[in-house]
Amino acid sequence: MKVKIIKGTHQIGGCITEITSDDGYKIIIDYGEDLTDDPIKIKKFPIKGLTHGKKEYEGVFITHSHGDHIGLISDIKKNIPIYIEKVSAKVFAVANDFSRCIPINNNLKTFDFEKPIYIHDLKITPYRTDHSAYNSTMFLIENNGKKILHLGDYRSNGYYGENFYENLRKIGNVDLVITEGTNITRVNSHDNKTELELKEEAIQIFKKYKQVFILQASTNLDRLKTFYDAAKETGKKFIVDIATANILKTINDENFQYLQDKDVDVWLSNGYSKENIEFYKKKDADFYDKYIAPFDNVKRSKNSTHGEYVMLVKTSMLKDIKYNLQKYRDNAHLIYSMWLGYRDEKRMNTEKTRYFIKELNKLNIQDEYLHTSGHADIKTINKVLEIIKPKQVIGIHTEDNTLLLLKLPNYVIVNDNESIEV
């Protein structure tokens, strides 16, 4: 087999990996946009044989539902199948409908974990990994006795961490590992906090404030569990935004049945009313009936925003927060629980996040950073390598893959569009 990193050896997000079998059949792993906090400003990345011209690829395999791994799939030729874990496909559909609403008319094929997919002389087996996106996947690719493991984005500090290591033991030794190296250039990222440690910190913050607003990703269900559990332990009502509510409804996971909890409400703002004609011009005709109507008369938070609560928010909900605070305000606080890059003024397209935080600060609501990475620290990467003992290691999803050479055994430096033989 041959491996070529089309994009990703010197950037975080937007990584694209090409694998070619001994018989010349090619697949792609991940096809997403470059990182930004503004889903409207998407930079295209055309690839001959994938997005235009004669078909050259047998399939595209998606590791998880984050936009920097799946966000460009609508550009893929319709005769090329896209493989994605079945619940991840539903999560992406909901998140896409609430944000960009880009039509996804592709040839989607869903899979179950640990059930092999055969494409000519390639055998691709998906395994669940631990990441800040629900049901994230790593792929074992086999061809003529050789094995490649593409780990996707991963960590071990989430709630699925130990199961992730068990899955690696099932896989066993491989010839080549493709690992992410997101945290290798980040300051103070030596040892990730666990979600359980984060929960204990959240409990202490929740005890100090009566109203807590949390800015986090709707698709980060581990973080949702962390804050939900902390709210329960401190006796606070838990309020989720409508997008998060729909993701919870979609996954239908017995471990995330929060909508059935009497202490959980769904915040439904006026922006989603049928009278908001401009909003619905940008949405599919069935958007209201699919996503809003099921909650319209079931759970609404406008009549229950007094007292103590923890509320998940989006940058688009500034008016909703101000409405809440006009009705009842006592010792309010904001928790920022995402990558700091999304609010870095040196990065492009961070204006919405920075404006949101600035406006809350004007209301004398201070913000606090409470987060743990969805990406592996160096200790986790080395433990992964100890388990599967690869003959070669290459790095992607990192701003400087050469730094991994100093940290990892059997590491080979490969730059974008360079091939390595397995």
C-alpha cells in the first residue's frame, strides 16, 4: 500500500489522507474544511478524480462529524460513496441543518463498528475511538498482509477512554500508524484533564454562581455530560439550546436521556418562530416541523428562567441571554468551554465569538475558561504506540509534524503530497 497525506502535515483540521492498494485502488480518509468558527466562510479544496474529472477514488471514509473532517463532502462526485458511522451521519445532518444547511446529496453509506468493509483488495474495519465528537472512528486498513491504522482525532481523557485502549488491543500490531499531533505545539498540553476532573471543577464554579451560561459545541456530548452531571450535583436546572436538544433526540442513546429529566428544559427563542420569515428562507421547507415543532409545546424555558440554572448557549443567542437577565438576574457567570483559538483575535473569523463574550462582559458577566482537549496528549500517543507497536509512525493534524520526531519511536517525517510505502 501507499499512503499520501494530501493535506494535514502542517495544519490542524482539514486533513485529507489518500491510501492506494497494491492493485491501484484508492480511498480517501476525511474531507473537511480548514478550521474556522464561521461556517459560512468555507474554503473549497478541489481534488481531481474526487470532486471533478473522471472518478479516481473508490470511497471516502469519515472519522467523525466535526466540520474539519466532513465539511466538504457535498463537493464529492455523486458516484463516489462516502462511508460514515450511522449515528455520526445523523448528528452531522442535524448540525448541518442548524448551521449552513448545505445540501448533502451524496452517496452516503453508513457502517457499524467492527464490521469490515471490503473494496476490491482493501479491507477497512472501523473501530470506535475516544474524541469530543460522538461515536468517532479510527480505521484499520488491510491489504495483502499489511496493516495501516488511521487513528483520526482521539484522546483517552473522555468517558470512552478505557474502551478506546481495549479496541486498540483488539487491533494488535500494525505496520503503519497515522496519528494526530494536535497538542504537540500547544502550551501547557502535557497531560489532559479528564472529563471527570473537569466535572469537579465545574461543581465548584456552579456553587459560586446562580446563573451559569456555557459556550460549548453541541456535538461535544462528553462535555454535555460533564456539565449536566455537575448541574445535577449542585441542584441547578439544566437548559439546553434547541440545536443540542435535537442532537440528543437524534442519537437516542440511553446514556444521554437528559430530555426526559424534569430538571432539563429546552430553550426555544423567538428566532425560531414561524413568523421569522427571513430565517426560514434559508432553511428546508420541513425545518420547523422536523426540529422545532416537537419541542414547541413540550419544553420551553421562557417561563422557567428564574432561580438557579446552567444554560448552554450559542453566539447567536445574545438576545436570548439578555432577555433571561431582564426577567431575573442574580450572580451570573459565563464558562467558555472550547478551544481558545476560536476567540483568538489573531485568527480569522473569530469576530462572532469575541463580540459575544465582550457584550456579556459589558453586562458585568465575567467569563471563565473551563475546558479539556479533545485531542491526545503525548502520554496518550505513546501509550497507543506501546499497545499496537507499529513499524512506522507518521503525523497529521499538527502545525509542525517534525516535533513528533523528537517524541515518538519509529517516526517518519512525511510532508503534504509525499508518499510512503507500506
